[in-house]
Amino acid sequence: MALLELPVKNKQKKEEAPEDALTGTPGTRFSRHLILCLVGLVMLYPLLWLISSSFKPSNDIFRQLGLWPENWDFSNYEQGWNALNQPFHVYLINSLIVVVFSIIGNIFSCALAAYAFARMEFTGRKLFFALMLGTLMLPGHVLLVPQYIIFSQLGWLDTYLPLIVPNFMATNAFFIFLMVQFMKALPKELDDAAQIDGCGPFRTFLRVIMPLCIPAMATTAIFTFISTWNEFFGPLLYIQNQDLYTVPLALRAFMDSEGQSMWGPMFAMSVVSIAPIIGFFIAGQKYLINGIATAGLK
Amino acid sequence: MSVLTKQASGAAAALAAPARGTPKRGPSRRTNQRSGYLFLLPWFLGMLFTIIPFFASLYLAFTDYNLFTEPNFVGLANFQAMFEDPRLLQSLKVTFIYTFVSVPISLGIALLVALVLNRGLSGLSIYRSVYYLPSLLGGSVAIVMLWRYIFGNDGIVNGFLGWFGIQGPAWVTDPEFALSTLLVLNVWTFGSPMVIFLAGLRQVPTMYYEAASIDGASKWRQFRAITLPLISPIIFFNLIMQLIGSFQTFTQGYVMSGGTGGPADSTLFYNLYLYQKGFTEFEMGYASAMAWLLLMIIAIFTAINFIASKFWVFYDN
């Protein structure tokens, strides 16, 4: 898999390359900054507009292109919070339940598998590893119909189990791959030393390797958070009961029922729904950037 | 991160020292075997949960399964029906246009911005974050909804065009323009390939450029002769991942059109149609056949890319 190995090479030189010497004359440097700032502004404008619109009265939203609200209206948040069947925090809590269990599941199952692939010897290891890499490229929709049938026969429709349980079965090969790369970089002597001190494989994993893998686990946790928080297709398929809606489903229901008139409240709830992602992004940038540079995660 | 590894190796050296000279011991090969499989237990379960549905869906593709009655084997009927299904052909067209327009554009922009950012700028990490943030949000319902209003009749795009006296079209409701709003959305998320490019560019040794400029090579020539070959594996990687991802677009089409793929099927992405067939019309045999067609399309494009890569991707081994 030359395809996947190359981006991984980046990991070897993990430490941020030192700031290169500045190039160009002050003039070209200035124009570069000017262009980059303009591009950045264009990129951020939709988000800024969304945030500012959430503070405008619905009637003003499409009349003013400006970002600064002329009439501040905080009632959008209150109205939006109570516009659906349940107050909005119910949907936030629903999403949070799915996210927390998905994170726990991904971290444990993927770390276990990664430890076996990275640091243990057993028959079939290479074959299984190749199989694991193969599933990286498998489009999920191929499995969709049979998985749906299995979940419905288990009576799991309208529960969060179809969204959570697969994460406990190391089905996310990206995270296994990321952790394998990370664990391979740890010195082999660690396992030997732990073994001599009487640790079995599981204790070695739990006490020696896991604590050293905190950065890789943080990356996994943040990516799981963001993808699960945004996840629309799974909940759309498995959750019919409105009281169990996750945030994306709730927003979609909002748009369908009120989207033609209550722009302000809808934008307010949109802001509420993306705020955790932006928060996690700001808090965990380092791990995110390392993660995509290492395993090509999105 | 490197600090941790250093600490770890220090600890390991300290721990290993007294053991020197003792004969190599440790659990027998058999226990090691067993615990290897034990660690993989969740993964084995996951593989079962992948492999069984994989073959089940292959089987269902040749049946008329509808979730309520027993499946009957119908041979190639689903595949024949697909090629006579105008909505299916439309969904392929939408998905292809989306992929082959937005992937090259967003990769081009990603590479260009990465090149500029790699030229030694103060504030690199701020720019990188600002450009990267949209790619975390592009798949969220909130942003696709926002896009609907940005491109709405009296949305900010038409407002902006109005400053120049241009009467913008009804982007969202005109079949000719609806897909283009989603192309823009996809290009907006160029940040994640950009970060991968940037990581790759940082690995190119600066001495190559120094040597080249001593020899009098122009910037353009340096880019062609040094940068491009050395990051070609990364271009290749990004291309494959973006293609695979964009063939499977769903949320954007669904939210933009309220689940219909409209107006006039102009945002009917392949997976959206698959969803409609399988889960609103319950033609699950047909939906399985569609899934396999998509798998084959993706496999073919990936294979073409791998073969073509022999001619343009440079591996420095």
C-alpha cells in the first residue's frame, strides 16, 4: 500500500518544522498576506454571516448583508430552543450520548486491534492487516442493506445501538491505522521490560502502551467527536422517533417545519449545533492537524 | 509527542538494563498467539459484521428483496433495469459532474494555497486553521442549510451580485444551477487536502532548492522539477481519497433538496437515489445492486488511477 505509506512518512519528522526563514521582499510578503487574508475572509464569511444572522430579527436577515446586526435580537435563541417537540437540549443530550459511547468504543477497540497489529507476533497477522487496509476503501453503502436488516431483526431500530455498537467492534480502520503507526514508533524494549517485570500482554498494553498513546487517542477522540456529531445518514436511517432525534435530524426537522419563516431561530440553532465542533477544533487543533497529516483523515 | 517517546525510551533503557545477560524468556509462542487473537477479538467481530453483509448484499443484488417478503432470485434483472432507469442515469450524471468538477478544483486550490503557505510566512498556523475549519463543517446539516439561504433568491450571493448590477439566478430552485451551489460547498472544504499537501511540502529538503537556484533554475522550473515529483505521491493520495469520498456524497444533496434530489433531479446524488430506492420504496434488491455498481465504479476509477500513477507518481525509495 504505497498509497498510504507515503503520507505516513510525514510522521517521522513529527516536530513542527522550524519556521522557515522568511522569503521575498517585504513587498511580496505583504501582498502574499493580503491575498491570504482575503481568501480567509471569503472562507469565513458564510460562518460569520450565520452567527450574525442568529442575532438579527428574522425580517432583517436578508435585508442586511452587513455582519454587524443593527437591531440585536437575542430572542432567536429562546424561540429556536423551544420550536420543536422537545426543547433543543434534549437533542443535544441525545447527540452527546451517541458521541460519548462512540468515542469510548473507538478508542478501546481500535487501540486493542492496533496493539496486536503493531507489537505482537501471531499467525495471520499480515493477512489480517491487509484485510483491515482493504476495508479502508470499502464504500459503506455496500453493507447498508444487510446491516439494516440485521439491526431491524435485533429490534434495534429507534435505539442508538446501530450508531454505537459498530464502534466497539473496531470497524473504523482509519483509527486502527493511525494507532498502528503511532505504536510502531514506540521502542520495542518497552514490551520486553514490562514482560520481565511480570506484566502479561494485557497489562503491558494497559499500563505501558496506552499511556504513551494518549496523543493518538486524542486524535481518535476528536475525529470521532466531529464525525459522529455531524453524522446524518445513520440517524436518518435508524431513528424515527422524534424524541430520540440527534442534532442534525432535529435541525432538518426545523428546516422542514419552520424554515420558511423563522430564519433567525433556525440560524440560532445552527450556531448551537456547530459551536461544539468549533470548540473542539480550537481545543484540539494540534491533534487534528497531526491526524490528517498522518493518516489522511478528514 | 516526541518528548513522550523520549521519556518512554529512557524508561525502557532503565528497565531493560538489569535484564541484560539473562536468557531471553517471555511467554511461550502459543500464549503470544492466543493473546494476539484475544486483542483482535473486537476486530474479528467487526470483520464478521463487514464480511457477512458484504456477501449478503452481493446475493441480494440478484434478488427482488423488499424487506417484507422472502427474496426471489431474479438473475441480472436488477442490473438490466438499472440501465433503463432514467433516474439512475441522472443520478450517475449528477455524481460524475460533482466529482469531476469539484475534485480537481478543490485539489488545485488546496495545492496552490499550500504552496503559498509553505513559502515561510508568519502566522502560518492561523491561516492553516482558518482554511481547515470549513472542511470539518462541510458535511454538517447546519452548513448545507446555510448554503440554501446563502444561495436563496434574496440570499447574500445574489445580494452581492446585485452590487454589480447582476441579477443572480434562482440558484437553489433552478435545475441548471442547483448543483453548482454544492460544487461551491465542496470547494469550500479544500482545507483537509491542503493540510496534507502542506505536511508533504514540508518534507521536501530545502537543499534541493538551494542547489537548483545556484544552478540558475527559475522558480517555475524548481516547482516542475523538484516540488511536483516529490509530492506526487501525496497528490495521488489526495486524489484517490477525494474521488472515493465524493462518489459517496449524500447529506449535501439530501438537505439541499429536502430529500427529493430536486429540482428536477438536479441534485439527485447516486447515494441519495440509492437511499430512496432502498428505504422509501423498499426495493432493497435494487438498492443492493446499485451499491455494487457504485463499488465497481469506484474500484475501476481507483484502478485506473493506480495504473496511471506509474507514469506520473514518483516514489523516492
